[in-house]
Amino acid sequence: MVSLPDDLLRAVDVEADRRGTTRSGLLRELAEETLRRRSAHRAERMAEISHRTEAIMGHGGNVAGLVKSTRPEQ
């Protein structure tokens, strides 16, 4: 069970009708797509950070500084 504001629920219903699916089907599709993109983005960021730190072996170095410098702005 999910609670949504009435205006958002109407927009979901309109989009579901437009796509020829159900409300649940649309919400499932959107959730899967969002989580898939988030996972891909995280993998890209991890690869980028790993590339920057290829010279760092094991523990030590300025790992905390590197994590802070690559953290997305909020």
C-alpha cells in the first residue's frame, strides 16, 4: 500500500492510461527504472573513484580526504 497526493495519483493514472498499463504496472516500471539508473550511476562513480586511486594500495593514504572530495554535493 502506498499513499500519494491526489494530484500525483491523477498524473500516474493518466500516464498509465497513456501507456496502456495499470497504475501498479506503471509504478513498478518507474521504480525499476529509477533503481536501475541509480545502480548504474553508483557503478560509474565507483569506477571513477577507483581510477583516481589506482596508485593507492591497501590501507592508508588520504582515503578519507578522497571520499570527501568525491562525495556528491547535496
